[in-house]
Amino acid sequence: EHLAIVAATESADAALLQLAEESAPQALITLSARQRGLPDGIETPVLLVATTQDAIGPTNVYAERIAEMLAGPSEVLILPGKQSGMSILDGHWNDVRSATLGWLTRYTPVQDAS
């Protein structure tokens, strides 16, 4: 079964912690994640999206730090602006959509059902 989670702000933080559980998704995409304390050895692929002046804090800095803590593949997409969480989509729909589709294609490939 292929499963990916897209989560914003507090939900993104909770989803990052879930990656250490047996029920971890196959991939995770976060918007404005701030989680600072992650367990070691998380190998789930994570795409971290943030803005340069996020209203809730320096999520661009947090995204870089989170990526460094992960054992698996990660990518950080930093976009200009003050949007936070789901509002990032308002100003950067095409950028986030393109990055998300690329990430999902890479880490949750569709298998032939035949």
C-alpha cells in the first residue's frame, strides 16, 4: 500500500514524530514544520516546504535542521514570503505542486495492478 502524508504546522510536527513508528507513511511532505526533537534513524523520505519570513517563526531554518537530522532522503524547498502552513499554497501553488508531484513520483511510485 502506498501512503503519503501532507501536513502543515502542528500537524507537520506530529507527522514528523510519527515517522519513528511502525505505522510511518511511505513519504511525508510538510509545510512550516518546526519539530526540533526527532528520534534517530528516521528513513522515511521527507520534503520540507517553508518560507523565508514565515509568520510563525524561522521555519526555513527549522526545515534545514530537520533535514540534517533525518537518516533517509530529504529535500528542503524554501520560498520567498511570509506565508505559513497551508497559506503557502496561496502564494506558491505551482512551486509546491511541482515539488510535491516530483516527490510523490519518486518515493510513492504507482505499481502496475495487473
